[in-house]
Amino acid sequence: MTDDANAPPPLAGRTALVTGAGSGFGRAISQRLALDGAHLGLAELYASAAEETRNLIESDGGKALVVQTDVTDYAAMQAAVQAVTDRWGRLDIMVNNAGITIREAFLDLTVDAFDKVMAANLTGVYHGVRAAGLQMKAQGGGVIINMSSIRANVGGFIHTSYCASKGGVRMLTKAAAVELGPYGVRVCAIGPGVAETPLTESLLASPEALDDQLSRVPMGRLGQSEDISEVAAFLASDDAAYVTGATLYVDGGEMTH
């Protein structure tokens, strides 16, 4: 019988690459995977923010590498994957987390603004899935985790571009899971509800807006980055070995309404 107290961390010896690792979900997921034993590549447009994440990981005894990356540029995404494999020899876990939002009423939303959100939130995820998928196929397996949203299923006022992009991520996840499954690559997604992150700070700034949001959540609280990072750690682990193509919603029950 194995002594659990002496068992290695569940992700010991594995490597992960997280986009948007400088804050919010990306930072929390990076820290959580590192605590579980993974070596972390921190892909971030703003390298100084990723350096803060790296310092937090290394202060807890983990190992991390910062890679300045624009996810809308496929060559940059390829370079990030290469940087991780050059350092640690393989890429076991890819988390496509980077994203943006532009809040505009539909008829005020410009084509350029719509395209900007789609480039970061959907095309950027495609870049990550493809770059990681090629590496994982070559090495014989891996896990790709994409960040979708409850907005993939529920429309939201002033969120047209965001909803469209996250719906695309949900279906990209399903399609990629079908094609990459035979190579031992699992592709999953996480669908957060509204959580306390830098992206939602202005949205929930007033007491009225906060109360309105809480009224929609049966559990009566906002999500936290740690709620998302725990699910990411599960999907990355062998405990989820037969999970692929699925989006796990982490929303306190908001979509039950």
C-alpha cells in the first residue's frame, strides 16, 4: 500500500504553459499547478506582471519561466511552446487563459473592437491549441485547457463580442478533442461565472451592480480565482484521464436560473 504522505505531488515531473499568467485566473492557475509539482512557463503580454507570478511561484519552491507572448501572433505562441520544451524537454499541460473584453452595446460596437476581442479570445486560443497540439502529438500526449465562460451559453447585455468569442472557444474545444484524442491529447474547457478579477472590477464597482450579480447566483457569492484554479488542477491531473471535450462550469449555480 502506498503511503500517501510520501507520495510525489500529482503533477511532479510535468511542465505547463499558461497564457495570461500575470494576473487573475492565469496567476492563480499557475501557482496551483506549481504547488502540484509542475514546472511553469508563464506566457504574458506584460512580462513584468508575469515576473510577479514567477516570484510567487519560486518563493514557494517552484520553478517558472517567463515568456513575453502576444497570443494573437501564432509565431509568438510557437516560440512560447518552444521555450518551455527547450527548458524542460516537453509540454504536458497547456492552459489557454489570456483574454480581454470590450463592453459596448451591440449597435455601438465597432468592427475593429469586435475583431480585437475575437483575435485575443478565440484566435488566440486556436493558436495555443495548435502550437501545443503539435508538440503533444509528437511526444505522445498531453492536456489542453481552454478558458470559456458561462457567456458561451447565456447572452449578456453589452457583451456581444465576448459572448461570441467564448461560444467559439466552447466549440473549438469539442472539435479539437475529437481530432487530438487519438494522439493521447485531452482538450477541455473551464466556464467561469462572474468572479472577482481585474476584468470584472469596473463591472462590479457599484453596490447596485454587485447586488444584482449576487442575486443571480444561488450560492450567494462571487467566484474567486482559486475556484477556477482548483478545477484547472483537476483537469490537468490523471484524475481527469477520461475527460475530454467537456466544459466544466464554475459559476455558483448561475446558469441554473
